[in-house]
Amino acid sequence: MKKTILIILAIVLIAIGLSSCKGSEDCPAYGKANIETENTIA
């Protein structure tokens, strides 16, 4: 039972790692967020 859970967990982690953005590619989420800063000087 423990072996099966470990195998499934390993497969899930490998799938997450393969589907994430690579170092040479730009992730669409990065750099496209509109960040608004509010400058309040009291």
C-alpha cells in the first residue's frame, strides 16, 4: 500500500515538473500582471 502511494506521488510530482515552465521559456503569468503601487507619504 505504501509503495503504491509513493509511486503515485512520484508520478504526480514528475507530471507537475514537466508541465511547469522551463528555464528557457517565458511563463505567460510572469511579467503580465498589472502591479499598482500606491504612494502615500504621511
